[in-house]
Amino acid sequence: MITSRAFAGRRYAVLGLARSGLATVAALVASGAGVTAWDEREEARDDAMALGADIGNPLEIDLIGFAGVVVSPGVPLNRHPIAAHAREAHVPVIGDVELFAEARGELPPHKVVGITGTNGKSTVTALIHHMLESAGVPSLMGGNIGLPILSRDPLHEGGVYVLELSSYQIDLSHSLACDVAVLTNLSPDHLDRYDGFTGYAASKARLFSLQHRDQVAIVAVDDDPSKMIAGRINHRLHRVSGKDIDPVDQARWPALQGPHNAQNAVCAIAVCRVLGLNDEQIERGLATYRSLPHRMELVGEVAGVRWFNDSKATNAASAAPALAAFPPAPDQRLHWIAGGQAKGDGLAACRPWFGHVKQAYLIGDAMEPFAAEIGDAIPVDRSADMATAVAHAAAAARPGDIVLLSPACASFDQFKDYEQRGDVFRGLVAALGA
């Protein structure tokens, strides 16, 4: 795990004991810090106590003298009482990524790449990690993807930590100066946590304000909000665009099809060039990359029909590029499974690509609102649930067709999370070919 003498002798409160919370407790205790930990779940408290933490609710104890309150990114600071309680005690509220930043001084010489954006950040993170590893550069993924960063063993000298950073994780960081910071794109999301879109955009922009003047910012300027952020950066800046990618080149990268993946690729290419990879190494990494689970993941081909799992598309802005990736052709029709718990932004971002869709199969709470919004633009099948949608799409599809799960919705009406939704879809597809 990653530890630091900087934590020794200090006391921290840890609120929330899921994977990253328990990894934080373990790293702090191993570093010689005192830890008071809390979770509503008794079994999680038992796990923290076994790691050497004291048990106590940070909302009910005197925080004066604590070095920090470490919270999960899922804690809504705009309405959770821990924010005010910590502020009264003059104690910072931080996340595990901030602890990683504070520990960097004791790690072997390395680089840190931070990737944020509304959509694409997971793919860009995984793609950079893959390109580095395929070029022989030690690399580790962390942040909002993979295992908790503090639970990982430090990289050897010359390694690169590639961090996917949500706006929440940036909010909880104060000293994270990324050697390379990336913004993939920006569109409205998570507005329940911010003072409108302006507040959300400001959270993303903070990643660049934390950098030093000799560090590099990479911004994809395909949308106006990202252009505005790029215009305010006054250190080393690389502007990139998905339009910079030659479609002939992109055709050689099987897992990076569609305009959204052109943007993902151009961001990753820019990072890897800054880090010293040559053209041959970059091309090899792009050509051998395989999709992340639930992100335009090809999960099967049954009777000549290809099935794609894009369950990670939890809003219309992230579903739209998936629709754009499959233009109609004489031997290819697109069947679209969408719906779930709507986020309030409707399907406006998807509308330009309705012409790509042969039929939509709608599920979940958003079924009727989406059907009304689609109107006569696309034939609609009110499937209601995933099993019915898969069965109806399988009956309608013919060889050469595509069936795409890209819900444009959160999953919580019928599933625990988008991963469970994608896993159920994958299982249903597998059963078709059994």
C-alpha cells in the first residue's frame, strides 16, 4: 500500500467505509496516524476496528486538532452536515486522492496524469494506462477506476499514475498537482451537487488551477464550455479535438470506433506524446486496446447480430456518441435499448442520431417520458424491463444488425448500479446463444 511519514502522529476521521474508505484507514494506520472511523454498517465498522481504527461518528465528536476528515466522493458536501461541522473546527474535508497527493514526496520519482470530464474519462484513463504498459512504461490506474489508490503498491522509478477524477474527487483535493491534466468534454451532469452548470464546470476547471506553471494541460475543445476553460488556462496548454483523428487511422483501432472514441483517442495520444512515447508505440497501444466493461463493450454475436453493452451511458450526452457510432447501412440496422431512472436532461443530445435507429426498446421509469419525447421519430417498443427488451430485440434483429444497450439513464430504478445492469444484459445475451 501507499504510506507516508507525513501522516504519522496526526489524527484523521474517515467517514464511509466502502473499499476506498477501508483502504484509507489501512494506509493511515500503517503510516502511524490515529484514525477515528465511521460507517452506518456495523460490519464495516468491525472491519475498520480490525485495521486499528477507533470507532466514532465524526458528526458527534470534537474535530478540533484533526488533520482532516476523509470522506467518500459519494458524500454530498453541499448538503451533508459533515461539511459545516468540519468547517467549524477548521478541519479540511478531503478524499483519498488528496492523501495520495500528500504522500507523493516519498514515492519513487514518477508522473501523475489526471483525467476528468463529463464523458469518456474512464476510457481515456484505461487507454493511456494500456498504451503506457504496452510501451513498457510502469503504470497504475486509480482514482475513480480500479482499486483504491492507497491500496496499491508504489510504482518503481519512472512510473506513471493515471487517475480518473470525478468532479467530487477534485472537490476533495487541495494539493493534487498533476504533471498532465486532461479535460475530455463538458456537459450538464450532477447538478444536484452544484450551483447549476457553472458550479459543476468550475469544479472540473479546478484540476488545472492546482497545477504548477511547468505542468501540462490538455483540453478537448469540441464543446463550448471546454473551450472557455481552455481559454482561462495560462500555463502549458495543448488544445485537441476529435476532428484531429483521421478516420483511416481510426479504422485500425477496433475498440475505438465512433466520434466519441476519436475524442478519447486524441486525448490519450496527446498525453502519451507528452510522456515521451513515439508514434510506433502509440499506434500499437491504440490497435491493441480492448473496451472497458459496460463502455461500448461487444458482449456477443448471436445469429449474425452483434450486441454492445454501453450501460455506463447514464445520461443522454454519453448515449449520443454510441448512437453516432453506428450509421445505417443496407446490411446494418441499429436496435437501441434505453431507459431507466432519468436524470432530467431528456434525450435532446441523442436526437441528432435518431435516424441511425431502426427501433427503440424502452425500459424503466423513463419508458413513457422517453416514448413521448421520441414521438414518431423512431418506432418504439415499450419493453418495460431488460429481459423483455432483449427478447424483443433478438426477435426483430436480422444478421448484420446491432443491438445497443445505451440507456441514457441512471440504473437505480431496477438495478443496484450501472454495472449490475450491464451484467444482466450480458447474461441475457449469453443465454440467447446457449
